[in-house]
Amino acid sequence: MTRLQRILIWIFCAGVALWLVAPTLVIVPISFAEKKSLAFPPDGFSLQWYANILNSPDWSGSIVSSLKIAAIVAVVATVIGTLAAIGLARMKAGAGGILRAILITPMIVPGVVLAIGIYAVYLDHQMVGTLVGYVLAHSMLAIPFVIIAVGASLAVFDTRLETAAASLGASRITTFFTVTLPLIAPGILSGLLFAFVTSFDEVIVALFINSPTLKTLPVQIFASMTRDSDPTVAAVGTLIFVLTSFTIAVGLWLGTRRRRS
């Protein structure tokens, strides 16, 4: 490959990267706008919209609710999804493939269809706008991501290690916690992160089952955008962008450090 070709490839990759991140970067200057407008480029400079996140009960309450629900969903979905992935890996190819297709159905079915079905069931059981209702609905959406992430780790897992541990007298529980679990931990961690993000970012189902007393952040953002053009939305988006970028950077750094060691 010539030097000119390498330069052209780098320019092309940089252009694609800029195209992908440009909509995200636009919200950063808007979040510091002085006027109550989502116009770009913004006029003036102000931190009032960041202060509004803390001072407004709607924004602060929705953030706390989303974090609480997402944390619970991440744990529940990771435990269930990990056990399901291990069970699928131990099944025969035919039956396991059919069951896997059923378990990942929530990823394929349109979200609005699931939302209508969940709303209809929740109305009969008075679960609309409840913490349990949110956790159950979001867990159903997050479990397929955990199954796929953990299944990918199990696909390259050497089962002979379990056999070796058993031959040395280790019980199945001991083998699982000392051999299997540590080796598939990266897949479990990935599933945990996917489950958290899926719950934190979910909006379609949340719009159907929300209530005035329990509202998630995506629903609050949607409501704010439909009522008025409040740059608080851009401030929230900027904070999420910064925290997400920081988390990814830390994860990449830890992964690189682990490979070097």
C-alpha cells in the first residue's frame, strides 16, 4: 500500500467518524446557550441549564429514577441472561437454536408492539407506573443482550477445563465459581453494561407505562421536547455523553493494561 493510499484511507475514516459524532457534538455548545432556544450556533454563554438539572424536581427525579431502575435491571438481567446462556450452551444444537431464537425475540419484535402488549397486561394487574413494572419490562428487553454477550464468551470456552477441575475433586458449584465464571467474566461484564444502557435509554415502553410519580429520563426528555425548546435537554445529553465517553475510555484503558500484563 502506497503512502497516498494510506492518507486517503485515513481521510475517509476521519470523515466517517466526524459524520457519526457530529450530531452528538452539536449538543455541547447548545447546552451553554444563554437564551431558551435550541438554535445552533448558540448565542451567549450560561450554565443555567446545568443548574436547572439539579434545581428542577422533574429532571433530578427522572435521573434518579432511571439510574435506580437501570441498576436493578442490570443485575436481574445479567443473572437471568447468564444462566440462560450457560443452559443454551449445554443443550443440543437443534433445541438450543430454537430456544435461543425465542429468547432473543424482544430484540426483533418492534418496540411499539411490545409496549402495547406490556401496557395491556399491566393495566389488568395495576402495574403501570410502578418500580416493579419498569424492572420487569426493561429486564425483558435487556436479557437478550446478556445472552448474546455471554454466549459469545461461552463459544470460545474450553469445556475440558471443567472436566479437569471435576477430575481433581471439585464439585459442580466449585467448578462454576472457580473455573467457568472467571473465564466468561468479560462476557458477563459486557452483558451487564448492555443491560444497564438498554434500560437507561429505553423510551418506547417507558412512554406507555410511565406515571406522574415515576418517570424515567428518556420520558422526561421526550416531554420537554414536545412542550418547549429547553436547552436543559442539551445539558442532560452533554452530561450523558461525557460520562459514557469516560466509561468507555476507562474500559479500554483497563483492557489494554490487562493485555499488557
